Amino acid sequence: MQNLHQKITETVIEYRKQEGLLIELTQEADFTKFYLELGYSSLFEYLNLGQGISAATVSNLITVARKAVQIPAMKEAIDSGEVGLAKLRK
């Protein structure tokens, strides 16, 4: 049971790191608008239809990515594992 707990804990830490990376990549995509060259009309459409991320998650991701440009502490909180994407969307 302790082994399972350890694996879950490690996976949650890695998940949070990946959330932080996805926020960075979303910020870059929002800035460069490269998705237009791929035929998508919006960042939302690219992440939702092109990448298969649920509409609710894409909405949260874009909201947090844009807010984190103005408030860098938001992304730092995700990177450190303090909070996840869902909590920061509010």
C-alpha cells in the first residue's frame, strides 16, 4: 500500500510539472498564433479539436495562461505544486 501511495504522489508531482509546461506552451501558441497556419481559427479550436483536450479544460488552460502573463506568480504556484490548473482558473 505504501508503494502505491508513493507512486501516486510522484505522479501528481509530475502531472503538476506537465501542467506548468502546458501553460507555457499555450502562452507561446497564443502569442505566435501558429495554429492559424495549421488551419485552426482559434487557439481554443486547436487545443480542443486538434489536440483532443476537453472544452472545459481548454477554457481553463487559456484563461490561466493569459492571466499568468500578467501575474507570473500563478504559474510559479503550479510549477511548485502548490495548486493545479483547476484552482487557478477562478
